[in-house]
Amino acid sequence: MVVNYIFTTFQVSKLVESVYNGCGVVVSNKNIRERVKILKKDYVEVRQLLSMNDCELDHDSGRVTADTLAWEELLKGIPNFGKWRYKLCPRHDEFEAIYENDSTT
């Protein structure tokens, strides 16, 4: 079961302000909340991968690594995890600090 991490209205408004101040881009509260959902989903998937014996996180590159046979077996059972063979998760440790107490396995 995954518990939804909920940002307060104040926190979301601060994020909107930070994006504007940092990039000059205006985003809405909805944009922030949707992005947080996507990041959480990615974190949960990577955490599931890392819980498997053959998968590790290369902290230098942010890539989930496993040998070719392990990836082939994994993708037979969970094909949508194939994206993690190439997609990076360089901030996994930061996400873990945010979400580790928010999810149960």
C-alpha cells in the first residue's frame, strides 16, 4: 500500500514561487502536485527494483544496474520497468529522504 504524501497549500505556493524565482516560469498548484505524483511513482518503482537481488543503484550515474540476464527476467514479469534500464534517477537518495516514511511495502 502506498500512502499519498500531501503538501500543504503553503508548501505548494512556496514551490510555485521557487520555480518562478529560479526559472522565470509560471506554474500552477496543479502542475506542482502532478509533478510530485510522478516523482513519487518513479521513486516507488526504483525502490521496488532495488529490492530485487540483482539490481543496484549506481550513485555516480543515477542508473539502476543489473546484468543482462537479470534485466531480461525482470522485464518478462514487469515490462514497464524497462524504462529504468536507461532512465536515470540521480536524486534517489533525496527522494528516499522525502518518501521513505510515506510508503509501506
